[in-house]
Amino acid sequence: MGQKRLLVAGNWKMNGLRADAELMAEGLASRCHAMGNVAVDIALFPPATLLDYMARALDDTPIVIGGQDCHRSEKGAFTGDVSAWMLRDVGASHVLLGHSERRAGHAESSAQVKDKAQAAQAAGLVAIICVGENSSERDRGETLAVVRRQVQESLPAGATYANTIIAYEPVWAIGSGQVPSTEEIVNVHGEIRRLLVKATGDDAGATRILYGGSVKPSNAAEILGLGDVDGALVGGASLILDDFWAIVTAAVR
Ligand code: PEP
């Protein structure tokens, strides 16, 4: 298998109205067309309300669309939830799972993340499973232990490079402008790779591990050039067309 293409994924969180989506879709489509051969994979995770629009608006571009969460069940009496099959039905190919804002704000456990990842697999979606330590865990020197536990407990059976991506997102780095040192990122990504070898064997080398947490145009090239960093999960900067595109171009190999 050749060198993996990098993946730049934009998480819009609970941001964006239809007008924002129109501007972003038009801007991204024209930049992709101008670039011609887009030698990087790009995924956007708008709020559920914009998935249908985005999937249609980006249909003739290489950009794929994903949901920010899904329920573990296919359908049923779960008011307010969205299933993996519904995401698939609306044109999504990916789903973010276990983002720290879900783990903290909705008390999601790794066991629940695993169930959701299993549902994503069954629905034919690629699951991006997010892991990462918070600031007190970091201060106590528990980063590797926390990441190890979250990966082991969140990774579903049947995970392969084709259906699973891991995103390392230190909670303290999200939206804060702070990033770990390059050594810290390499260290954690290397540990995740070793865990993947144990869990998925031959697929581990091809499985993507993204870094997320205050990725900006100013630090993207350095972070994306690190060993075992196969792309970036971008929050705030993905809402600004020029910033997101600058990160995409930094990922072109
Ligand atoms: C995120 O929420 O996934 C994220 C990485 O956010 P930010 O880029 O804003 O730190």
C-alpha cells in the first residue's frame, strides 16, 4: 500500500446557517475545481440541519460529508437522535464519534462510543473516533493512559483502515489556541499506532490517525508533516473558508 493521502476534516459543531453553508460550498467547490487534482481527502461535518444541502452542493467535488454523532440503533423511539443509517441516507459517508464535547456535555462513555461505531460500520459509514486527555489528566502525567483506555474501550470489533479513523484531540487544545509540542503529538500518535497493531493487525499501518486541537494555517504544515499524523480534525478554522483551504493546501503531498 502506498503512502496514505492525508485527510483534512472540518467540524462545524453547532455553527452555521444555510447562508454560511452556501458560501462555504461555493468557495470550496471553486477552489477544488481550480486545483484540479486534489491530492488530499477533505471531509466536512456540518450540523445535521445542513447535511442534505451540503451533500448536494458538494456532489461534484471530491469533498465528502459526515455527521457529528449518531445513535447506536437504526431507528426507534429516540427523540432528537439521528441514526447512522439516516446519515447515510442523506449522503454522509463519515461520522464523528466520541468528540470530547459529546463525552463531557452528554456524558458519553467509551462503551457507548463503541456501540455507535458498530452502528456506523453496519450502516457503511467511516467512524472517526475521537480520544484525548483533559488538562488535569495531562497535568497528572496520565495522557498516554487515558488515550490507551479510550482507544481500547471505543474501538469496535471489525474495525479496519477502511471503516475507522482515530482522531487524537487533547481536550485542553480544543478551541484554546494551545497545541501540544511536536514531540508530544508524535508520542501519542505512535502509541495509538501500537494499539491499532494489537487490535487490527495488518490494517494498523493504513489506518489514519488525525490530530485535532487548534490546528490553524500557521501550524498546519508542521503538524501535518509529523510521523504518524495522517491528517487533521479542524474545528474553529473550518468555519473560515480561507483558513480551512490553507490547511487543506498544507496537507497536499
Ligand atoms: C474540534 O472541536 O474538533 C477542534 C479540533 O476544534 P478547534 O480546531 O477549534 O480546536
